[in-house]
Amino acid sequence: MSAQSQSVLMIKDLKKTFGTKAVHRGIDIELFENEVLALFGGSGAGKSLILRSIIGLESPDSGAISWRNRNLSGLSENQWIDIRKRIAYVFQNGALFDSLTVFENLAYPLREHTQMNEEQIRAKVAETLAMVDMPGSEALLPSELSGGMQKRVGLARAMILEPEIILFDEPTAGLDPSNTARFVQNILKLKARGLTGIFVTHDLASAFAVADRIAILHEGKIYCAESPEKIRQSNDPIIRNFLFPEEKT
Ligand SMILES: Nc1ncnc2c1ncn2[C@@H]1O[C@H](COP(=O)(O)OP(=O)(O)OP(=O)(O)O)[C@@H](O)[C@H]1O
Ligand SMILES: [Mg+2]
């Protein structure tokens, strides 16, 4: 991130209540071009809800979300489909179509949203699978893949339309250390190509490895959003309790 970084996503004073439960009490997030923001928060704090609100799967009670100065509210379903090509969401479980091969899972968005011919689709799928360390896996079914592989294919599917922003919902949850490391390597590779994204996680090591800033969602608000260095050095008890609970005396 440099001083001239452009703001690509702006979330202002987002509020959402379910029944009597105020989940978001005024969320403010600004995401800059080529920035990866890691988002922490307790279970049920409303992290997924932020991501789902960005892509229009939930509508906030109040507040505003804008993407490159375009207000993302009151859009038609077709407009949302268009936005979701530019802002991709990596679901926690990969959300692959079980009955389709890896190739068909990846070809699907290309067939839906581009004019590519079969040869171009084949090349694009092969290139994207190589990027997530899954070259040659086109013919496999999701059930033939390990959890880690499914997540990498989920990432490949999110990447394939070359979105401007990728939202990751706990991409390393449930992965063993070697698959986590592999996923982190994939993210770093994407970062080298200019990835902009939000990375919801409970995994501190992965967040420190990939994030430009670390944000903590606490009591319905973004409590802080700072560089990993600042977070590491912080003496703030809420930050330390949250991120380094083992230090608790
Ligand atoms: N559509 C909905 N209807 C009712 N309650 C909802 C809905 N979506 C989210 N919630 C509630 O909002 C709160 C936040 O949910 P969310 O899924 O964003 O949490 P989270 O921070 O992602 O948690 P986790 O780390 O467990 O995934 C939860 O209490 C959840 O029950
Ligand atoms: Mg969640």
C-alpha cells in the first residue's frame, strides 16, 4: 500500500439488528487498492455478515457501502450479479457444485459471464488451477478432493473472472498446518499480482503473513484497523486479549 492508494471500498456506519440483537452498531471500513485487510472478531460478532452485506446477500438497516464511489444499495438482482463478478466471495467450504467436475465448476462462471470459446475456457481453467497448486485436477469431482484441495479450488473459482476484490470467509478454517501454509502461499502469490481483499479469519499466523492491516470487530464496531506491526506492539488490553489470549495472566 502506498500513500497514493485509492480507496476501493468504503463502508460507513453500517447497522444491522436481528430481532433484539444489534449485531452491527456502526461499522466503518475503508479498503484500499492492493490492500489485504484481515478481519478478526469473536464467533457471532458479525464478520460474515459484513462480507454478505458487501455483496448484497444481506441488506443493512442503515449505513452505506460504496465501491469506487458507486453506492451499493437499492440495486436490482441483475446489478448485483454484475457486482459479484467484480467482488468475489470465497465461501468457507469452497461451495463447489458436488455433481460437477473441477473443470466444470471453474468453467461455469466463464460460460455464464464471458464470451470465451471452449479452447479459451480450457486454457483459463488450466492456468487458474496451476495458480492454486492444483494443475491437472480438471477431471476430479469435489468428493475426490481433500478439504484443503476443495478450498483451493474454491479460491480458483473466485479468482477466475479476475475480480477486483476478493472476500475470504475463514479460508483456512479446518485446514492442517501444511494446507494452511499452502493457502497462505496462494494468497501471497495473488498479492504479488495486486490482490485487494478482506480476509476473515481466526488464524493469527495467516493474518500476520498476508495482511497489510488487521481489523478487530468488537461489540458491533471496528475497534481498530492497524498494521500488523502496530497490532503486535499494542498495549491495548482489548487487542491483546483478543489476539494473544495465551498471554493472559
Ligand atoms: N439472516 C440472519 N437472520 C438472523 N440472524 C442472523 C442472520 N445472519 C446473521 N445473523 C446473526 O448475526 C450474528 C453474526 O453472524 P455472523 O455469521 O456474521 O457471525 P461471524 O462473526 O461470522 O461468526 P463465526 O466466526 O462464528 O462465523 C449471529 O448472532 C447470527 O446469528
Ligand atoms: Mg462467519
